[in-house]
Amino acid sequence: MLSPFALFWRALKQWWGDIYTLWLANLLWTLGTLLVVTAPPAAAALNALARQTAQDEPVQWAHFLRHVGRYFWVSWGLTLLDGFILLLIAVNYQFWGRFIEGWARWIQGFWGAAFLVWLLWQLYLYPALVAQARPNVIRAMRNAFLLMLNEPVRTVGLGWLCLALLTASVGVVFPIFMATPAVIAIACNGAYLAYTDEMDHHRARAVPPARPRRSDKA
């Protein structure tokens, strides 16, 4: 059972092993994000390379451009639907905050908690998307949400480590472009791979073996 700390340490070592390739991928991700139009597909492309790295597969920075083309429209669909959910949370939080009654504060607190859940959900969204042979937005969002519910403690731990790395990188701009996005992507994809494998293993153990039929005995 891998802890978030173990996943992050492994992600750092895997990033170091492909530092040149992932540095170029980080640079392309930065340029794609600055162009806005290519921001979602750039995030998907970085996660696709991170998934390969998390699986200890060889990666090439040139594959980044191929992944941008492959995930262009589906990543925008994921971003728009995810953004709509965030907008829904923000509107409800602001709306119920106008009331001074105690019950309204409880409802506002519910939407505040929903925002925290939404933040943790983001850890697995792109890993769930690039894990599919045929990318599907709804399936990716469902799989990411189910994994978050199944692994709440380790998901919170992973979220705190991602936040700590981002906070540490704010004061030093260079690591943001050099390492931070790739390390976080590798750690999240590694977590998605490890935790989904554990879920599948537990399901397989929970299913009792089929009893042999009489025809089989004969």
C-alpha cells in the first residue's frame, strides 16, 4: 500500500531520470498554458507523458505535440464541464452567504465543503482521462470521483503534498517551469495507477471462485 509520501518520492526520482525530456515538456506546457486556447490539451499532454513516466516507460518530448492533437477537443470538454461545476459551487456559496439565518450558514458551509471536494477531485481528472484508450469526459470524471471517494485519506495527503510543493515553488519561479508541474502530474498519475490497481485487486479477491459445473467434472 503506497502512501502519498512514497508516491511523491518516486515521482521525484522518475522526474530526475527523464529530466531533459520532462523539462522540455514543462516548457511546452507553459507555452501552451500562456496561449490559453491550448491550455487544456497541454495539461492532458503533460499528464499523458507523466503516466508513461509513472509506469517507467520511455518518454519523448516530441510525443507532447501528438498528445495535444489527440486530446484537444476532449480536454476542452472536460475543462468546460469541470468549470461549470465550479461555477455552480461558487454561485451557490455566494447566494447563501447573503442570508444571516443560521440554517443558511449551514447550507453555505455545505457548498464550501463541496469546493474542497472539487479541489481534491482535480488530482485525478486528467490521470483518469489519459488512462482511457478512447477518452471520454463523463467516464473520466466518474472514475476520478469514485477513486477520490474510495481513497479519501490518501487523496487528502496527496493534495497537501501538491499544495506544499506549489507553495514552495512560488518564491522561486524557476522550479515552477523546471519541475513542479511534471512532478505533480507524475505523482497524481502514479497514485491513480496504484490506487486503481489496488481497487481491482480487492474486487477480484471479493468475488468467490465459480463452482465447477457437473459437465466440467465429467
